[in-house]
Amino acid sequence: MALKIELLRGFAAVARSGNLSDAAGILGRTPSAVSMMLKQLETHLGEPLFETDRKNRLTALGAFVLEQAERELQQYDTMVKAIEGYAKATHGHVRIATVPSVAGTVMPLVFSRHISDFEHVDIELRDMDSISVLHELSRERIDIGIATLGQNSSGLHSQHLLSDAFGVICTRNHPLAQERGKIDWDMLQDERLIANSLSAGINAEPSRILHDKALLKAQNLTSIMAMVRAEIGITILPEMAARAANAPELVFCRLADSQATRQIHLLRKTDTALSPAARLLEKHILTCAAELTEGGLS
């Protein structure tokens, strides 16, 4: 017969209480049921665990069993707590990588509202460009990715997170900042463009012409904003990237071209099941992104 954990728990309760009645109260069982548990354990071991029927003095075997039982019970209870916590999304480890604009806008909202849901969850958040996010997902180095889908996105499950409209970033005293409406492509023909990898992805022909003649190209958002702030030129960025840059002295002027948007998706591997904690984080990300969209994003 296998030695059941509850027999050890019953014995430990009696040994520490010194009588059946108090042990029964601790265990939520009747004294007769606890007595039966002790008999089963002694029968299994073939030796008595107590010196007398009063259950207040342990035999040498009883003392040894109590020492071993309490160690195993503590380990067992810790294991059960960890398993239940993982299943309820209160324990675990979640790795997430996202484009910087989402890391600077959506994720702070997620954590400010819901961090208490993840008190015992180790969350690793990294920001990187979309290509790197897809690469990390394909290598299973992250659980959740937030990025623009590329051509090579097979094997990924995607949910549309938000549409992010492109616009012109310029100083407040720039003539474009005085325009009341949206900015047409032809209004940019004589502007000095500071090109970047995000704006280079716009497929419109006027955009390609602008980028082909751009003399300045930068990848780092801080550097781009610094050059615009210094009135070296203008740049074109998605609205969320402009928000994440937190540059109140600069202005975001939306492009009139409704197709000039980037689509950001919530991604994970198709053949990999997310942990409960990761699923809960996904849910909060979707909710907070929807709120930001309603609050002003396209």
C-alpha cells in the first residue's frame, strides 16, 4: 500500500496536539476518523508510533516519522500552493517583447491598473523593433510579442491590437504646425525630411519619393526628436511613437492619407499554450489598448 500524504498529516497533527480530539479539530475530522488514520499508518509500518493509547509520547519510530513527515508536508504544501498559484495566474514567469511605442504607452497603463494581479509573477518586459520581436518569438525566447506583422509571420497567432496613424512631427513654430487640417503629401515636398525605419515602411508613392531624397536618416527615437527640436528638419512617425517620446515642445500633425497607418498585433506562437498568467496579461493588454484607441488613436 502506498503511503498517503493525509495519513502523515493526521499523524503529525496528533503528535503535535498530544490527543485525538484537538488533532481532529485541526484536521476538520472526527476523533474516530483520526484514530483510524493512525491505525492505518501503524499497520503499514508494522510498529507503534506512540508509547501509550493517550497519544502524548512518541516511540523512537514515531519521533523519526514526525521529523520526516513534517519536512515532506511542508514541501508538499509549498508545491500545491505553487501549482494552484500558477493555475490561477498568481504565480509564474511571463516574457514579453514589444515595439518601444507600445512599451511607452500601453504597458504603463496595463501595469498601473493591474500590477496587483501579478504580485508573485516574474514579468520580463523588453522593447525592440518589430523584426526583433518576430525573431524572438520564432526562437521561443518570449511568450508574448507586440509588433507589426512582417511577411515571414507563419506559425504565429495574431490578434489585431490597434491602428497607429502616421503624422508629421515638427516644432510648434513650424508653418505645418499652423495648419488647421491634416497634412497632404504635397505640402511636404519642400521640407527637409529626417527619415526613419518606421516612416520608410509607408507604401504611398509620395512617401517613397520623399524618403528617396532624404539626406538624413536616423533610427533612435531620441536622436530623431532632438534633430526635429533643433529645427534641422521634420520627421514622420506613428502617433504612438510620438506619444512615447513625450516631447511637449513638438507637434504631431496627422497625415491626410488614411492609408498611412501601421497595424500593431498581439502575437504568440501558434503551437505553444500560454500560461494562465500570460493569458491574463494578454487580456489586460487588449483592454488597455482599446481604451487608448478610444481616447484618440486611429
